[in-house]
Amino acid sequence: MLQINYIRQNAALVKEKLAIKHFSDVSVVDRLIQTDEQVRKLKTETENLQASINAASKEIGMFMGKGEKEKAEAMKQEVAQHKNNMQLMSQQLSAAETSLQDELVKLPNLPHTSVPLGKTPEDNVVVREGGVKPTLSANAVPHWDLIKKYDIVDFETGAKITGSGFPLYKGKGAKLQRALIQYFLDYNTDAGYTEYLPPLMVNEASAYGTGQLPDKEGQMYHATADNFFLIPTAEVPLTNIYRDEIIKETELPVKMTGYTPCFRREAGSFGSDVRGLNRVHQFDKVEIVQLVHPDNSYAVLDTMVAHVEKLLQSLELPYRILRLCGGDMSFASALTFDFEVYSAAQQKWLEVSSVSNFETFQTNRMKIRYKDGDNKTQLLHSLNGSSLALPRIVACLLENNQGEQGIALPNILHTYFGAASIH
């Protein structure tokens, strides 16, 4: 969530940056400033009225001590009127503060100065590419045919058990999932991330803290009886571990990783992009999250991008890194790099990771803070990234490595999988 002090002091810049994210109603900035002025005015008037009540109360005691009951009674009536006014003013202040908060949470994070202009994925900027695109034989097929051939993922039975978009992994398909998860976790913990296994459902406060609410409530599965939400990513429970806490500066950076299933309704998705493992409602993902000193967050973002890049290199997959334009960024992000791997059978790039810096947007909502050298409480910066999401990684591993003798797996997975290929 943006801070009202910053908005008030930088109104023109805030409007300019909101426009880069294609936020539809930049006039809300002026309304916020007006509401904030009302809040501050009411606070001042309330404080002044409380001071008058306190002073009058002392005078009542003084008059009573002198036996001047008439003056004391007159002063009591004045205090009673002040208290009535105080009650009315407090109600007005509460309403104004609620209105201010309700409008603030609708504003997306402001984009970093390096965010490209643009509205659609076609406007994203390719930072660099790596790996080699394979040349497949003429009889190569996409992964949705390969999973049937090797009997490793069953979409039909998954649909019978739950519904469309809930795959059932079986045999070597289940084993490959487990191998990838274990490798990704080992890779992250070797880099200094602490592993967590968090809850798969979160309360409303947790979903609000990372920016899923009120922006993405329609994309989450909602357990209405308890008002819990199935997590769309491990970022939500991991970051909320430190909600409402002050972290010692000496303990920074906080580095967390965790594996979870992820649940997304993906409402409105259709067409070839959702076929097979390209887009599903439940999928496995390993996440990395960092809480860092504000001065270091963009250097940390670079290290996280490099971390994910090396992971993709170890899987021997062709990849590219994109700097997302303003119109294609998430609600909460200040700067995002997407990673895509090349699907040779589908002849398209598939997103497998996003690495983002949220600056203080999430930590302001969650009140995740530290004390600086002057012992002043300051907000930390939060970052997160997929390391990695499994479905499209599996799709590309299957498609790009298919051959007459089966599907060859990259060397790094041989020990984890217990074999060099799927056949």
C-alpha cells in the first residue's frame, strides 16, 4: 500500500507513475489528498477539544476545592457539551479515516524508473536470452501427447476427482515432480535461504498483506465457512511470517524458501495457452522471498534474477528474461523480471518465473519493519520470485528432450530422479 505522506508530497509524480501502470482513475490522487486534509483537520480539532476538556476538568476540581459549586456546575455543563461534540467529531474522524484507507488500498504500487512504457506483453523488453533451442524431429509432439504416451499425467481422472485443470500425476510423472521440488529446494537452501513448509490456506489479513486482496479475490479459491483462502503462491504465507514484527537490522536480509501446491481459479482463461500443463488450477511451485534493507533491495533483485537464471541453466533449457512494461506488471510490483522457457514442440515461450521487488508496498500493509541507526522504525523492502513453477518446466523438459529412446533428462536431475530418462 502506498503511503499517504508520499502521495501528498509528490502528487504529480504519483499521477505520472500510475499512468505508466495504466491505472484508470488518477483523479483519485486528488480525492485522497482532500480526504487526508479532512482527516488531519479533524484530528487537530479533536486534540484541541480534548485539551479543552482536560483543562476544564482541572478547573472543576479547583472550583470544588474552593467551594464555588455554581462555577463548578457551569463548567461541568460546558464539559458535557464538549464531550458531545467530541463524540460527533470522533465519528466523523473514523469515517474519514475509513474512506482514506478504502481508497488507498485500491492504488497499485508505483513502477520503478526503469519500467518500460507499454500496455501489453508485446511491449515487454527482452533483457537477454540463454541456452540453445533444440531442433526436434519431424514426428515430435507436444507434451500433452507425450504424457499420454508415457502415462505420467492423467487429466481425465483428475477432472473426475475434482474438475478440469486439476492434473493427476502418476508413476514417473509423480516421481519427476518430487525430483524437481527436492532439487529446487536444495538449490535454494544452498544459497542461504531457510526452508519453510507453510499452511496452504491463509486468512484475510494475510491475503491483504501481500496484495491479493482487494485486487485478486476473484482468482483465489475461497473457503467461505471460515473465510480462508487457498494460497495462489507460497509468497503469501512466507511473507506473512513477519507480519507486525520489527526485525533487527543485524538479522537482515531475511531469506525464505518454501514448496507448496498453488491454487488459482484462472477465470477467463481459454484457448491453446491453457492446453495440457500450460495453465492449470493446481500446480506445484518453489518460491523464494527476501526481506531486505531499503538501500539494498535493487542489488538483491539482481542477485535473485541471477539465482533463477543459473537454475534454468542447470536444467539445460533455452530461456529468456523480460523486463515487464507498466501495463503487464502485477498490482503490487515496482519492478518485475519474467523468465520464459522455449517450448520447441509448441514453438512458443512459456512463463516459468517472475522475480519482483515490491519495495514498501507489502511491508506497509503488513507493518514489517526494522530500526535504523537512529533507532527510528522504518519499513523494509520485500522481494519474491518463483524458483521455480513446475508445470511449464515439465512441459518443456518433455518436449525439448523427446527422442526415439524416450525423454532424456538433464544431468542435474539424474540423481534426484534415479534415472537418466523417462521411457
